[in-house]
Amino acid sequence: MNKLIPLFIVTLLFSCQNTAQVNKQQQEVINAKPIEVPIKNGKARAYFASGCFWCVEAIYESVKGVEESISGYAGGHTKNPTYASSNTGRTGHAEAVEIIYDPKIVSFKTLVDVYFASQNVTQVNGQGNDIGSQYRSIIFYQNETQKQIILKKKEALAKTLNAKIAAEIYPFQKFWVAEDYHQNYEKLNPNNSYIRNVSIPRLNRFKSKFPKEFLKENH
């Protein structure tokens, strides 16, 4: 019986973390028609969730053609999510990034390649020690062309690794910008222990295996 109690608690916690992903409101988000963000001043936008946004922001900003990476929240069913509310796992939102990029320099296909190359693609509801539905992996599509690109790359990766790929595929609805102190966190807080021990090593692992032709120099 003593062995069953911890197992029950773990199961309960896991269920609570995933409530946002299976309730009716969240299902409506998953089934919604995607919203396409128009190109503005020659720049397009793409949206990804892949664990802590401090890490993901820095990864994408190392890629040629990416002008800016903004940290925020996406994929949920509540309005005006905050860091505190998203961490409860009840808003449905995941920590995400808005990538502002020049499609003449870097394609959406390459941004998807960056996404898969910069994470543990089989980890469900988290990256590393960051655990919870707010850290789950999601790729957002804005039209059918993007959806097919994502599906084909995910399927090919699953075959290559002979494993199930954790990334969910959502129609893009809205991106909520995170609190000011989360923006450019890695650049502004280089001595933060999380940045030194998690973000920078993750960035360096990505840069070591991604084709150099796509990466900015001295970034």
C-alpha cells in the first residue's frame, strides 16, 4: 500500500498538469481555424513553444534572418495569461516565442528545423528539469502550407529516430507577450545560474550540430 500512495500522487499531479490539454475549452483551441499574421515591413512571424522561453529566445536569435525573438504565452484558452497563471497548468498556455524574421533570408521550413534541432524531441510536457504543460512542445501553423511542412518534418523525424515525437501541432490563435523582465533574459542576465547552467549549454548544443551557414557569426 505504501508503494501505491506515491504512485497515486504522481498520477494525480500528472493529470492536473494535463487538465489544460484535454478540457472542452482547450479542445476548441486545438480545433480552431488558424489565424494568419500578415507580413509587415517585409518581416514575417512564426510561433513556437519548446520549454523555457529564455532558452528558446536565445536559440532563434542566433539564426540568420531572425530579427527578434519575443517571449510570451500561446496555445491556451484563457485571456491575458501571466507567468504565474501559466505555471499553474490550468490556462492551457505554454511558454512560447514570437519569431520576427525575414522570409527572404530564412524560410519557415528552416525555422521548423531549428525547432526540432534545439530540444529533446521525445520529452512530453517539458524540457530537461522544466516539467509541466506550460513547458510542453507546440508548433503553431498559420495556414495549410505551414501545417503540411510541420507534419512532414515531424513524421520524417519520427521515422529517423524510431520514436514518438512529443511536439503538438496547433492552429495559431494569439500570442500574449510576457512580462518585460522575461524579454532578452539571457542577454541581460548572463550570470544568472539558470542561464549559465541550462540556457547557454542548450544554445551551444544546438549551434554545435546545426549547419553553420544558417547561423549568425559571433552570436
